[in-house]
Amino acid sequence: MAREAPINPADLFDMEKANIRIVHDFISSWIDPFNWNYSLLAEDGEFRSHDTVKKRMNKAELKEYVEGGTLGDNDWVEIIFHETFAKGTMVASSRTDIVHSPGKNDRIFEIVSDLTVKKGKIVEWTDHVYAWSEGPMHQGGKSARMAQGK
């Protein structure tokens, strides 16, 4: 049986911090649906944008799915991170995604993501949407849009 080299416990905290940064950078890039930071995804990774999607997509399929009509040309996404933690290569993130579409009610999604990060790339990702609604929302947390000064 092949195994990766064990992680030195002294390096674990730094690796976990780096993995959280990679996940935040990837998810924060979603504010513009046509400029996701796909470079943070492993070429041979497996991705699901929702846990009810049975088929796992590779990087190229995910990009085609996202850019193929999941959002309109003038839509933008506000992301509010609530909690993110890492244990080794696994990262979990709780957040609210708010899709703003001109002339329509906002679409609000409460999400928990689980991701696996290895060698600086996301190799697995699944979103678990546990609530969604349409309309105005006021909730605490840190918005990716606000964090980037937009």
C-alpha cells in the first residue's frame, strides 16, 4: 500500500493556515462568476458544486458548468464567511452566498463546504447547501466583497 509521507507535527499548523488561505482565495474569487481562480484546483481533482449532484466534475468540466449559465452576465456574488477550520488536509467552511441579479430578488444560500487541499491545490470540493431563500438579508460575518474593498 502506498502512503504519502507523514506530516511533521511542527509543520501542521502552518500547513493548515496555508490550506485555509487557499480555500478562502478560491471561494472569494467567486464574486465575479467569470473569473474564478481555477489555478487553485488540482488538474485531477474532483468537484461538486452541490452535494445532490451525483457526478463529480474535473477542473475543465467545473469551469464549463460555471461559465455555461449558472449566473447571468450582470450577476455578482457576495460571500460572507462565518467559520473556517482545517484539520490536516481537510478544510471546512461555513458561509452565506448572496447572488445579486439586477431587477430580481437576491438569492441567499447557507452553505457548508468540505474541501481537501494537498500540495497547495484543492483536490476535492463539495458544497452542502442546507438553506436557501430569496429576498433581503442582514446577517453578520465577513463579506468577501467588503474584504476586497468592493
